[in-house]
Amino acid sequence: MNDLNTLTELFTQFPGIGPRQARRFVFFLLRQNEGYRTTFIRAIQNTAAHVKQCSHCLRYAQLHIKTSLCDLCADSSRVDEVLMLVEKDTDVEQMEKSGAYTGRYFVLGGTVSVTGKKSYMREKELAVFLKKYGFGLTEIILALSATPDGEYTTDYLSAKFKEDSELTGATVTVLGRGLSTGSELEYADAATLKQALKNRV
Ligand SMILES: [Zn+2]
């Protein structure tokens, strides 16, 4: 494979990027000056070196060195008894922008596909997390996207939590319908998220 194709192939692995768009990225990089490319490469290296997965919520963030916790997990003013499950790191960022939520997070990293055959989420990690912290929870909020896979995962997890004896003290809630059908959480604006959180059932 030549260098042009290798770089194109790397970009096609980005979420939502097809071969044509990947090729445009490559030519864009070629047209920039050396300084831009050096900054770009360093930014990737620095991010990879300094941004790690939080040991608690599993999102990627700049962590506190001693605790390996992100800012949100290290913040003792947040409510420990309420846990929100989201699909992606960006969902946490959106929810934080809404300013309506003060509890804890766990990032699933994906969903169970609607066919029920494939799971892209951190199921094992979630089980470990709930074993450790589940008994103290009063509410678990399922904040998945209003997509078929998101809804399937909500049902799947609700059923699972009902059978979990460690979670008897926790009410399982789902974000209310202010979120339009088919929409992903990361594209919802702050007001919509605030409303969806208020209307949880
Ligand atoms: Zn965290």
C-alpha cells in the first residue's frame, strides 16, 4: 500500500467517515504547511499521552494523577446515590453542558444491537462497577439515545437490573421524551436534555 492509501485508510476508520471524505482529509493535510502538520501530529501524541480512561466512569479525560479519576468523579460535591448510564463520552459532555445533572456517570461505550446478537457495551465492566457501588444507589438513570439500538439497550438493562439483588434500593428511570425519536443524545441541546431529565419516568 502506498503512503497516500495508508493515510486514507486510517481516516476511513473514523466514525462516519467514508473513503471519499477520507481522501479529502488527506489532500487537506498535504496542502497545509509543515507547521500545521507538526502541530497536528503533536496534538495526537500529547492527547494519547495525557488523556486516559477514568478508572471510575470509564470516560476519556485528563485524570488526577494520584487517584486516576476524572474531574467529575473526583468532585466530592456530586451526588453518589444517583448514577446515569450513557453510551458515549460526548454524552457526558452534553449532559454537563445542560447543567441539570449532579449525580455520577458510567460510560457504556456502546449499545447492544437491536438484533440482540452483538453487544458493543462494557457489560463486564458495568457488572464490576455495580457490584462495588450498586448497593448504595437510589436511582439509576438510563440515558441512551432514542435510536432502535438505544431503546433495545434500555429494555435490556432495565430487565437485567430488576433481577439484580444488589440493586433493590435503586429505582431505574429512563430519560423522558423531550428527545425526538431517532436522535442521538450527543446532538440534543441543553434545554432538551434538561427537559428530558426532568421528565424521566
Ligand atoms: Zn470519571
